[in-house]
Amino acid sequence: MKIHNFSAGPSILPQEVMQQASQAVKELDESGLSLIEISHRSKAFIEIMEEACERALQLTGLQGKGYKALFLQGGASQQFLMSAYNLLEKKAGFVNTGTWSTKAIKEAKLLGEVSEVASSQDANFNYIPKNYSVPSDLDYLHLTTNNTIFGTQIKSIPDTEVPLVADMSSDIFSRKFDYSKFDLFYAGAQKNMGPAGTTLVIFKEDALGKVSRSIPSMLDYAVQAKAESMFNTPPVFAVYTSLLTLRWIENQGGIEKIGIKNAAKATHLYGEIDRNSKFKGFAAPEDRSHMNATFNLTDPSLSETFDKICQTAGISGLKGHRSVGGYRASIYNALPIDSVEVLVDCMQILEKEY
Ligand SMILES: *Cc1c(COP(=O)(O)O)cnc(C)c1O
């Protein structure tokens, strides 16, 4: 049976990427060797790393604009600490929009003063704060562009002179976006780019060198940049598979085209959430994520019934995070609209028959 994978992360990847990646594990480009047994210093792998970094810059429109792309390890969670290590001299500002922002704040506090510029904690993070003022004395302002757990997404970037840093783990490459507004952004691969194991970090080269502390080598962007993401052995499989996804995005027409498809999927699903009397959306409508749609049953006693209907239809990974409950449909780039249609059918079956 075809499975419709709505998992929040690790999550769905394009079928052709899975096939190419599994082939490369058997044999990379007729080399007689597997991707995962060759030296990361080999010509073949150096080319993979270079192409992956180049494509990441191209897709974000940052090629030739003074930015550098790196593929590191430690997940987005390590970037919470690493970004502060490299950029926080005195004070950083954060917009707290959920679990991931809260974790980023905790790490930054180890290294300097933190100002929570705005928060939506008062409503269990079901909206994106707006119209807050950004103090001018911040080293940077940190945003989480898409809140994977709560299903909210920043639609417009705050207008400020302060450098911007962003966690884009769950919406990178998902929509047209002015990436040049950011000094640094990062994304764990496993939501919208590849398997777990690598994190893409893109930063403006002149954003570095402004802190006085000494930085451990593995946490120093300058060290990692000088070594072209190979200060130590990189996660070769995760980087290669991410590269395959970046090529796939390009073949789809780039992020603008992908963004149009994502908007169509989201509109279809939210339309049903709003229309169907058995469901209600969690996030404030104007802040709804095009990547993770969160919703609940109006009558929670129907949950077993709805779960059965979904299971029969081959739907997987729909359970909401424990801090929101209900359901979360992650509709990342690789999820076809057919899968959204199957989910909408299940919602309609519940409404008609129960
Ligand atoms: C999943 C996620 C993280 C955590 O990523 P790890 O790679 O597991 O550290 C951080 N931020 C956001 C927005 C996420 O969705």
C-alpha cells in the first residue's frame, strides 16, 4: 500500500532522491566504490561538498554576495550554541515563538545577555508576535522562521537595522524569501532537505570576527569555513543526499515554483480544516505554516475513529506534538498534493459518517 508520509522530521524526501541515494550507497557513479567507503578527501567527495554548498547559495539567491555555506554536524540544536559563540558579544535579542526558540534562548544565555524582544507564550505559541520594537543595541535578533511544533510561520521579516539570525530548519527552500536580509541562518537537514546528520549553515562572511572570546575549533565558523566544512570527517551520506535534494529542487523550477506548490497544498488543507465541522485549526489563520498544519478535533472522543480512517488510507505520521495535541500534517516540499487530497478525503469521511 502507498504510504502518505506526514512525519514532522525526519520526514519525506523525493522518491527519486531515495533511489539515487540508495544506489550511491551501493556504488557511487560507477566508481566501483560505495559513497560511504570513500575518503572524504577524495576528488569525488570534495566535488560533492562543493556542489552542495554552491547549490545552497544559488537556490537562496546568495551566490556571489559575500555569503558562505557550510554543512556541519550537531543538528540545529548545536547551532543554538554555535551562533551565540560566534556572534554574541554583549546582548542578543530573541523572538520566542515556541519550543525551539526557547531552547535557543537557553543556550545563548550561557554566553551573554539575552533580551526576549517578543513572545507568544501567552497563547501557547499559536501566533507570531508582530509590531514589537527591536532595541538598537543588540548584536543580533534571532528568529525561528517556521515553528514546526505549533504550526506557525513568519510571513514578513521584521524591519530593523540589527543583524538577523534565523533557525530555518523546517522551512528552508520552501518559499520565495529574501535570504539576504539575514546575516546567518541554519537548518537541520531532516525536515526539508535530507536525512538527519547534517545542518546547513549560511552566513555573511563579514558577520564574523566581532566577538572577543576564544572559540573552540569545532564551534568556530571561521575554522569550519577555512576547512570547507571538512575540519573533521563530514557526514558524507547526509551531505550527498542533501545535494540530491538540492538538485531536485532546481529541477522543480527552484524555490519560487516549489513555494507556489506548497501554498496550493496548504490552502487545500486549511480550507478543509475551516470548512469541516469536525475540526478546528490551532494556529492563528494569518500565521499558519505552509509546512506544518496543526489542528484538533472539535470532539476529541472521535480520535480513535479518525485514526482508524487515516490508517486505512495509508496515512502515517499525523499525530500532533504532545505540547499541542491533536494532529499535525507536515506537508514539506517532497509531499505530493495527492497525499493532501487523501487526508482531506479522510476528514470528509469522518464528517459524513460520524
Ligand atoms: C527539528 C528542529 C530543530 C532541532 O533540530 P535538530 O537537528 O534535532 O537539533 C530546531 N529547530 C527547528 C525549527 C526544528 O524544526
